[in-house]
Amino acid sequence: METILPVFDVHHGYASLKELKKQGIHTETIRRLLDDGAIEKVKPGLYKLADMPMLSNQGMIDVCTAMPKAVVCLHSALSHHELTTTQPATIMLALPRESKPVKLSYPPTQIFYFSLHNHRSGIERVQTQAGSFAIYSAEKTLVDCFRYRHKLGMEVALEGLKNYLHRPKRNLNQLLKYARVGRMFRVMKPYIEAITG
């Protein structure tokens, strides 16, 4: 175990099969560590230490490590930004339309395919002691929730918008900018006006 720890330490507790083999670690050793519960498979070819400290956003770190183009979005992003009282059952992720999702054994995920322009805008990087993950800003998330209101439910989008607009540190200009770029301005404007008075 001592020989493989440095490989995992470099990547905050994660290591790919390629990196492990590069350090001379045999696949039989990896299999034994999996059987012993010392490491866990995140996806084929990607492992993590089993005794990593569990963070509240560990699932987001896992999926974004497994799928580097994935961005936490919609209800999951609302929850992270503390704009909803409900917790989604899956981690919602945005991928560019041409991407292929990776099958993960855990955590459960729900993939949404965004246009390249829509996928790239509003991304923030959250750094933690166990690694990092990509997530959309609160303003971009709200606009996306209105875009996907028929799938998420209008009540999810409205709850997020109300909570955001009642914050002292809201950025209304940024929200309206994303609403215009995302072609949701006409849909969102009456709700914004009603909430802000």
C-alpha cells in the first residue's frame, strides 16, 4: 500500500490505471486492493482511496474527476448555492452535446446535453481538500432552471429565483445578462418584477 499512496496523493486521493501502471503497480495488486476495500472504482480505469474523508460535495468531485467536461448544473447547482430546500436524488451534470457520458457505478447522475456556447458560459471551479469540481454560477444556474422548467418543475425554478432575489449579495445585472444570452429574459422578467416589486 505504501508504494501506491504517493500516486493517489498527487491527485487528491484519485489515480488512473494508466498512472498506477506507469509507477510499476501491477493490475493484480490493484485487484487485491479493490477486494480488500483499500481503494474503490469510480469508473473503469479510475480509482480513489476508500478512506478519503467524505465531504458534502464528494459525489460532485467524483463525477467531475471521472468526466472532466462535466459541469454540475440545474437542481444540483441550486442546492450547492443554497437556493433550494430540496435535495435532488441524482447529481445533475451538463456535458457538451457531442460528448459521451461515462457509466458510473456511484453516485447516481443525470446528464443534460448543452450546446457548446451554453456549456462553456458561467462555469466556476470549486476547490476542496479532496479535489475540485466545475459548477455553474448561481445566476447561470437560475437561467438554466427556467430553460429546463418543464423537466425540473416550475416550482424548482421559482424557489431558486425567490431565494436568490432576497439575498443581500445578489447580482441582478449578471442574472439579466445570462437571461438575455440564454434567451430566457422574456420568460423570467415577469417573475423578477413580481418578486422585486
